[in-house]
Amino acid sequence: MKQLGNLALICAKRPSMLLQLHDGAVSVYVGAGPDRDVLSTRWDNDAEIERIIHELNFGKYRNQT
């Protein structure tokens, strides 16, 4: 649960992302339309949230600006 705030900050800075918390899960929607991808995990799974953060910062979904 420690990493959830970090994920929220990353998503808040990027208008192409939508962060959703629902029913014990956190989902990050990246992109729009048919090219939209979803990264999801349990809201308290810090290891998986760290992996999502890494992917958003350095992986396929890094900010290209």
C-alpha cells in the first residue's frame, strides 16, 4: 500500500492516464480508444504496483514528451 500514492502522483501528471480504485483493485488506463491498455493489480500489492510504476516511467508507457 506504500506505493499507491506514488502511482497516483505519476497518473496525476499525465492526462493520457486514468487511475481507478474499485473493489480492492487499482487499474491504470493508458491511452485512448482501441489502443487503450490497462495495468491492474490488488490495491495492496506493492511489488506489482512498483512494476507498474517502472513500466510507466521507463517501459512501454513512458512519457515521450
